[in-house]
Amino acid sequence: QVRLVESGGGLVHAGESLRLSCRTSGINFGIHTMAWYRQAPGSQRELVARISSSGSTEYADSVKGRFAISRLNAWNTVHLQMNSLKPEDTAVYYCTTNRGPQDFWGQGTQVTVSS
């Protein structure tokens, strides 16, 4: 059974930082591309950052230079370091991966940034 469990969300002030974690099980973690998405109220879910099995990364323009995705294969974990947070970063953040045509999602973790 594939499981993705996010943690690390919370309420912070603008300019502060948070570090999200996603612990996985049930997959051969090291061979999978991992990604973080977010969804704000009334908005579609959007890609925040992605990291390949080789460590290549890509970011949404809105978070470039502020967020950093990383992975620790020994712990089947992917992180999202979020610095210089803005109120517009407020959303539920989801960890995701896929195995063939099947997508897997965590339950999400709420990030709220007050101005």
C-alpha cells in the first residue's frame, strides 16, 4: 500500500520560513520523481516544485529563489524548504508521485501566512 504523509505546515508571518516533509512508504522511493503541489481556496491545484530521481529540480516561477525541494532517499522522504513566505503562499500543500499511470497523493498540510 502506497502512503504519502505530509507534515510541517502551520501559521507563520510574512517573511518567515517553514519546512515541509513528506514521508513515503510502499514505493521504491529512489526511482520516483516527487513533487509538491498546493491548492488555495477557490483555486486549482498547482505545481510548486518537482525533483527527479537524479536530483534535478524545477520550480514554479512564483517560488523560484524562495523555495527549495530536496530528497533523502535513505529515509524515503522529500522536503520543501520555504523561505520569505508571502500571504499568497497560503494553501494546502500536497506531496505526490506516480507509478506508471497511477498518481498518489498525501492528505495535505495547511500553510497559512499572515501579513
